[in-house]
Amino acid sequence: MRFNVTMKVALVTACLFLWMTPVKAANVKLAAINGEINNSDVTAELWGDRKSGNYTDKLIIFLKDERGNLLAAYEPSITGGYGCFLNFVSVDGKNDQVLVAVGRGNWQADTDFRIVDFSDLAQIREIFTDTDNSGVVQRVWFSENELIIDMINGEGNSIGLTPEQVQNITSTERDPICGGIFSLTACDLDHDGSDELLTVQKISAAGRELADVGTVWKMDNDKWQQGGYAVLVTGGIKNNTINDGAEGVGYTVIPRKIVFGGGEATYPLIAYYNDAELQNRLNEILKQEYNAYLQEFYLGEADMAFNVLVANKNMLSIQFISGKDIFIHHNLHIDPTTGRKIKLSDLLDTKQPDLIKLLNLLNANKNVQITTPLPDEWCIDGDKLLLFQTINGKEEISGFALGNLHKFIKSRKFMKSKS
């Protein structure tokens, strides 16, 4: 039964008793955020019982005032899951609400999203529900080489597929399937003071992804209006890791995708198993790095993607990609245990003059001259070091086998790729 006491006094008393009760070792804080509700500073915390395999159930949200006093508790209508997040949103333009996100499996699985309204502590309620989380796709099926998608409003879409996409799918007589919401992003698209929800659902058949369905949700008089439908055909590139999540040591990189206005953008979030504060810190660092590219996407100027190049206990290396026909790359390297940014000088002894000589000797890109200081943009891709420079308005990349630079390597702990 959902934890939602109707009388405010009884609610606070009951929650305070619960909070003061000794907590079992398996009970952990999964996420926490600071914000405002009813013009007062508050903290929302998501707690749950951690099981084997990092699955967590018995989820409960605690709302506290700025002094840490318990104001309310609410049990969201989510059975349990992985990779938990909290965020403050405002979908009505009047109050702030708590957005809860709990993954149903690894980073490839759908996510349970709920929005909880705490504006009236005597009537805490979900305004984005389990039913809403089922999405807007009512039915999908094949008609020869076409994928037919029916929306809940009766609108239909016909998507032509290539022979490669339908090969070994229709012959199996397995119908395509569409899951619930895979990704949700809150953003005030029309700048009216209230957030829209940008959701994505995946359509697949025989284990192969076929298309993404993007939808814009708008709250109007306490009811959701859906529109802005966009369908993006996906798949077809073998061994492509662009926009894939990754499993690190004690953390997971989770993609959040937006399909809107004829384009797509995918950005990463980091979920930690046992450190809500570190999770917030690293996600804020990520946001600072990719936010400008995301704003360009909202304006229709560029698409956005990311690629996890390294994810181990010592380094998380993520490459952001932005553009339409011509793409630029921005590389972020952080210590996943502290959030400290990792510089190229942490990897190589960049003060040695012989390093510059060797790099110029090995450099196969004739448009680039390696000088000091070395470029700020760099990454490790497999067994290579890549340096990025902008020459005459064009991005130039120089690649070097790490084995040829062994004399100058200060630490090899950063060189293992995915954990």
C-alpha cells in the first residue's frame, strides 16, 4: 500500500517514527536533491532496500526541510529497480514536483518514471503515473517492408524499412513490440514557465531495434496532452558503441535520449550504487560539459551524441559529439571516485621536450603541427591516443599508438577501456 497519510500531523509523526527506527544495513540512500517546494527550501531523498545484484525495492521518498526535519514520506508506485535518480521539475508552472526515475534492468532496459506532487502534504499524489509511463504507442505491426505504428490518439505512422532491417524478422512471424518509456527529459521548450516532458519509446523485433518514437507531453488543466510525435529509424551499424551506456566499478553510465523536431540528442547520466552525493556531483559536471550542445539541439542547429571510451575504476572518459553534416568532438575525463578532471599531463610526462619531437615524427596528419602546450582535447581510443585541434575552422585529429609512447607514460591505470 502506498505511504500517503492524509492528515498532516499524523503524516509527520508517523514518518518521524519510521525515520528514528534503526535502519537495516540493506536500507540505503539511492538519490537526493535540493530544491524548493511552496517557496521553502527542501531536500528530497529516495531510500530503498538493496538486494543482491544491486536491485532495490521498498522505495520511499523522504521530504525534509532545510534543517533536516522530516516533512513527509511517500512510497512511489514502482516495485523496484536499478540506477535511481531524483530531479525537481515544474510541469504546471506553479509548483515544483519530484521526478523519480528507476531503471527496470541494465542501461538498455526501460525506466519507470513518476512525478510526485508534494505541494499539498495532506494529498501527496502522482501526476505522472504508471499508466502514463506505458507511453503513447498503442499498436505496432509489419505490413510487408513497412512498420505501422498506431498512437493512442488514433494517429498512424507508416515507416519504410530497408531489406537489411527486415531480414530474418518478418520471416520469423514474430510481431514487433514496443515497450514503455525508455527515456524522459524535462525541459521548458516554449519558455512559458512550465516543463514539457520529452519521452522516447523503443520499437524492436526479434531482439533488433527498429525505431524510436519521440513524444512531447504538456500538462494542461491537470491533464496530459501528447503531441509532437517523431519517429526515428534506428539500427543497422554493426559494432557501433555511440550512445551506448557502460558498466563501471560501482557505477553505471545510462543514456537519456530525445527524439524531437526531426533530430535526436542523447546525453549520459551516471548512477552510483552507494553514493548519492557523488552521483549528483558527477552528473553536474557532465551537464556543464554537454549543456551547450543540448541547447543547440533544442534550437534545431545540431544533433548530439556521446561515446563512452573508458569506464573503469580509475577513469571515466566520455566523448561528446555535436553537429549535423560536420561534427565536432569534446572529450571529458574524470576520476569516478572523486569527480576530479584528469588532464593529459596525468597520463604523459608532457614536460619532456623529446615527447613533442616524437609526436611530430609519428604524426600522420600533415595538416597539424604538434606544439606546446599540447591540445586540451584528447582521448584514449582502444590502444591509441588521439589529439584534437581546430585548424582553419576544421577539426583535425592526430592518432598515436600508445605503445610508441611508452617511454613517456606516467600511469597505465587509465588505459584499460571498459571494465
